[in-house]
Amino acid sequence: MGRCIYGGIYEPGNELSDENGFRKDVIEAFKELRAPVVRYPGGNFVATYHWLDGVGPKHKRPRRPELAWIGVESNEFGTDEFLKWCEVVGTEPYFALNFGTGTLDEALGWVEYCNSSKNTYYANLRRENGREKPYNVKYWALGNEMWGPWQVGQMTKEDYAKQAYQWAKALKLLDPSIELILCGETGFSSWDTYVLKECIKFDLHGLGGSNTASLISMHSIHIYTASETHLPNATAPRAAERAIEITTGLIDLARIENGVPPSVPRQTICFDEWNVWDPARAPGEDGAEERYTLSDALAVSVWLNVFIRQSKHVGMANIAQSVNVISPLMTTKTGLVKQTTWWPLLLFSKYMRGHTLSVHVACGEYEGPTEPAWIRGTIETPFLDASATIDDSGWVSLAVVNIHETSAFETLLEGMNTEDVVVYTVTGTNVKVVNTDGHQEVGIQETKWDGKGTISFPKHSLTMLRWRAT
């Protein structure tokens, strides 16, 4: 989509690119981010994508019409290029299968190409293309947004559930080690309810190489939030928290009604598209190059707090997308712009690891209109939004978002026993500021605090406190 791949992570001929055509500045940013997994090739794009077009000698690869965003796909960058990029970056790949114009045979061939060590056709094709060892791609999505009317090959929930379960059986027979992700909607729809009921089952016949596991590991949901008004924008991610709670209940309901025993690992949520995105402001067919404000950075911070608080239910979460397209990172011909949303993502990725800690917050609440409207009455929208973790070395990280535009909050943090607290603050002069090439309005300010008395959380800010537990 847009400049995500071409001109984003891959730009042969640019002096900033390496011998593979990979942008070195993007690679370094990803290494700093320590992103554990990257999803490819989409998204709506995958519904007309045929992986065989993107392997083998580049001069023989066909150029194809691209129907999701009405473009042309050169296929210069394909499976082997992406998997090599993942190895360079130090991340794990996650592939989405073509449920629109693709076939089961094609999907089986892709898994065989990536993962098989046998003397078989597609495994040998991989070897001919220069890769002896299997890539061992673990995560595979059973289509993308197949419920959507914009989708090439849109399906009813009944047709999708039937096809997804049959594909899952075959794919797990070929490679029992892979983890399959169902295509859900928002997590609070009749699609999610039906598909989960039909596909979260106990594998009674040992299909997929095991008689103690389900064919399905995760259920995908997608939500984007946005508002031109700051407080509805910053509180909108609370809809995602409610969606996670509802989806979790639907997963449990499917397991209960289908008699799935407790010995079968409980399915989790794959929130494999989330972000702040206003399609009217940044149309997808024009490349969706959002220019993010401080308000958007605070919304992303609330999104990330949601994932920390709900981590026992979320097996994977993928911000969409990685570069240029609704992204925290923007490339130019000469460098990289780190948008306002990059800084909370970086702090959370570096420090919010380990185990979730419970945080009790008592503060005032924003009581105005919300986007979406149904948030009001289903979940609270406090001015202070918080989450916390403790890692294996004993470091506690507490993230607090103050969404209030005019008021700081002086707060007593109970339960701390330290005189050495590192404080990271992300803020700006107002909620409308943006970062541009050569002009950074929003970044990270690092200070120290002795842990005594109260601490002030500034207006329109993200504050992360880190200390070693004693």
C-alpha cells in the first residue's frame, strides 16, 4: 500500500540502502523498536496477491494490476526479500493467505515453500531460488477482512467459516507447527460470534497432527480510531479495550458450547491492524500518509496502555503500518522522519515488557461526546490512563497518559519504595503540533525524580516512570 514497501523499507539505488536494496535507516529504527513480528503482505492487498509472482529471478516476475488500492504491483519485492529483511531486522514474519482470488493449493504451496525440508516441489523451488534451509514461518492468517464489501472475494460469515476450517485442516496436516489466525471483524459483531463458534473446536480426529489441540490459535480483529477533536480522539482507543473484552467472551462462549476441554490452549486475540487513521484525511488510494499530531501520539499511548492491561487476552498486536502509510516512520530521499506517534511506540516497545501489574487509578473523567459514540456507557474515559509492567530483572515501568488539554495532575503514587526514578515525558506546546523533516516538535525528554512526595503529570502528555523494585 502506498510507499510502505517501495520507497519505504525497500529502495534500491538510494545511497541510504544496502546491497539488498533495504533502507538502512529503516532497519536501524526497527532494531531500536525491537518489533517481535511483522505482518505481510497485507491487508486488503492480499486478496489479489499470488505469492508465486514474487519469487525467482526478478526480471521474470510479472507486473500485475493491484485492485485493493488501484495500483500496479511489480513483484520486485516478494517472499524471499521479505524474509531476508526480517532476518536482517531481527523480527519474525507473519503471512496472510489470499482468501479472495487464491486457492488452497496455492496456500499449501506457500507453506511448503517457506517451511518444508523435504524433497518436494515447492521446497525444491525455494532451494533453486537460493535458500537451502526452511524459513519456518510460524504465523499464517486465514484471509483478511473477508467480511468487508471493499474486499475482492467478500464472503458471508457462513461461507468464510466453512472455508477457513477446511483450509486449516489441510494446512495443519502439511505443517502441524504453524499457528493459524482466523479472520474476524471488530470483535463485537455477528461475524465474530458465528466464525468463532464454527471454528473454535476440539480436534476430535487428530487432524492437524494432534489430538490435543485446536486448529486455530488466534482470532484477528481490526479497529482504527480518529477524531478531529482532541478528547474524542484520545479516548477513542477505549473502544478497542471493550472490543477485546467482548471478543474474549465470545472465544470462551465458543469453547464452552463446543466442549473444548481445558487442556486445549485457550485462543487469544490477534489485533493485527490498529492505529489512529482518518481515511478522509489520508485516503488509502492516495497512500494514506497521515501527518500525526501530539493528540494522535496520546491516542496511540492509550492504545498501548489498552494492550498492556489486556495482555492476557492478546496474543499479538500489529500497528498498521510500518513505514510511510499511516506510520510512525516516514522516509524521504535523504533521511527518516520520526512522527509524534513514534515516541510512545518506542518507549512501550523498549520498556513495557515482562509481566503486567495491576494499577488503580482514581481521577476525574472526560464526560463529553466520544468517537465512536457507543463508548459512553460501556467503558469509562478517565483523564489519566495508566498501565504498568515488571520485567525479569525487577524493573517497574509505569505509563501514565494525561489527555487533559489544560490541566496537570499532581499525584501521590502509593506503593513506591525508591529514591531513583527515571522519568520519560512525551509532550509538546499544544495537541495540534506535528513533527516534520528537520523540525521535531515532539520527542522524549528524560529526567530524574527522587520518588518523594507527589509527581505532576503534565497536561497533554505521556509520562513513563521506571524504577527497580526493592
